[in-house]
Amino acid sequence: MKTVKVYGLGCKRCETVATMVKDAAAKFGIDVEVEKVTDPKSIAMAGVMSTPGLSVDGKLVHSGGLPDEAHLEGWLTA
């Protein structure tokens, strides 16, 4: 199972990223646990300079804007 964290203060883009991760995982048959991190201090400590941020299994893979599906597939299947 992959552990995915979505970093953001709860804005629409952050919610969209969480949904995109869940949809991509379902499409590719990958079990994921999605956690939303909304605490500003935790977001900064994770190294996220622009939200939404995304980490997979503890590695920050994306920051700022919406990731595309090809990148999501790569991050989730790695």
C-alpha cells in the first residue's frame, strides 16, 4: 500500500489533487492511503513551497498546481 500525503490548507486545488490521486490509484489497481495535511507548520517542514504539495511514501514529488495523470501513474507505480 502506498502512503500519499496531500499538503494544502483545504483549497479547491488541494481537494482536487486528493481526488485525482484516489481516481488514479483506482484506475491502476493500486491501494493507497491518502492523508490531507493542512497544518501550515507541517506543510513548511515537508518542504512544500507552493500548495498543493504531494508526497508518496515520504518523498515529496510535487509542489504547486495540479499534477498530470502520467506523473501520478509514475509516482504511484514506482
